[in-house]
Amino acid sequence: QVDKNAELVARWYYCALSQEKLCRPIVACELGRLYNKDAIIEFLLDKSADKTPMEAASHIKSIKNVTELNLADNPAWSGDKESIKGDKYDDIQSARFICPVVGLEMNGRHRFCFLRNCGCVFSERALKEIKSEVCHKCGVPFQEEDVIILNGNKEDVEVLKKRMEDRRLKSKLEKKSKKCKSAESASQQDTAEDSPGPSKTKNGKDCINSSSGEKRQIIFTKSSDNGNSSVPGKVNKAASTTMKRSIADSEEKSEAYKSIFTSHSSAKRSKEECSNWITHTAYYF
């Protein structure tokens, strides 16, 4: 039979993955097991083919599956502070961390749990005696599903495992629904872009860009010669006169537009204004 004291020490004082002493930062999984954060990161980064399967961390797929614990130090514990000389009696009852509400030591004799939202650790007695929907330490709201028991028995582990599976299934369904919505919105945008927009030519008018960057309007009308419909490509006299007027107007506007620049004829200097290159500077008038 396994010694109960040795089992408690192995669970509460050592990492479940690397079997090394627990040291901050300490994380816990959704099943309530304690790990060193460094060991979890090394386990997740190891992608080699000969990677040894670990039962203690087989359910951890990413760093999001673990929660960093916010632990309260025990002021009466001085295990690492004292200089050990010779034989020493190890008191198993004393623990490094305690419950910040009740003051019970986290040594495995009492049931402890943590909140998945904030990572604060309390004894189960504290949560039962002081019932509230807000964390006693940091004030973050939580529900019953967010309370995870640390190093629980088989029944507790089965309940936590079922909750974990339901939570992961729900997150997968939410991701699929988001992907479907994004795909639908993208398809709707594509159809809107491909759909023909309003025709640019209305009432027989057509817009042509001139060389000066302005739009000229040419009006096409149907010619009724001998009762026959107009042949495409021919323009009657009224259309030609309106086209000439629009071209003349655009030329006038373009002259005014061109006069802004120094290359225009109005901006050039006359012979009188031009200076002698020997006697005067370029800016002397």
C-alpha cells in the first residue's frame, strides 16, 4: 500500500509532469493538477516524434488550457529560508501556501480549489462559509462551473473532465459559427461587387473624358430618315451642334485652368521684362 503522507507530498509539493518541486509560477489544469509553468511550456514546445506520452498532461493542448495560480504565502513557513545543517525534521503538516480567507494550510489535509477566471486559490470551507458570486481576493465574478478542485478524488476528476469536454465542444461550435458568418459576409460582398451597377448612359447621353481632364457630354438622338431607325455610329446635326458647344465651353474652361501654370502664354515674360544677363539679375525689373 502507498503511504498516504508520501502521496500527499507528491501531489501538493511536486510538479505532476516533471516531478520537480513546485516553484512559482505555478499553474493548474482543468482537472485540478498542479504543474510548474516551465515544465508545461517545454512539454508543449517539444514536437519531436520520439516524445514520450505523458498521462498527466495528455489533455493539455495549449497554454490556454492551464491557469496561473494566485497563491497566498504562509508567514509561518520557512522551509527555503533556513540554512540546513545536519539532520532536520521535515514537518509535513506545514505548507508554503495558505487560504487567504480562513488561514488553512494547503498541505493536502484540506480540500482546496481555484477559480478559473482569475486563478485565486481558496479552501473549499471558505467558499462554503462565505457564499458570494464574486472572488474574495480580487473581486472578479464567477459561477459554479468556474470552481475547480485541486487534486480531487476520482469522482471530482470525472466531473471536471465532463465539464472540460463540454467547454471545449462549445468553443469549437462557436468558432465554426463565426467562420460560417465570415464566409457568408465575404460571399455577399463578392456578389455585390460582381452585380452590374447603374448604367452610366442615361437619356441618350454619353460622357467622354477630354485630354484636359474634364468631361464632355455628347448627346445621341435617333434620326428619323424616311421613317427608318437611326443607324449606330451616325450623329444628326443637332447632336453635332450641341457637341461643338460643349467642346467650346470645355476649351474656355481649360484655358482658365491652364493660365494657373507658368507654362501658359500669359505667364511668359515679354522682351522688355527680360533682363540682360550681364548687367542685371533675373529678378530685376
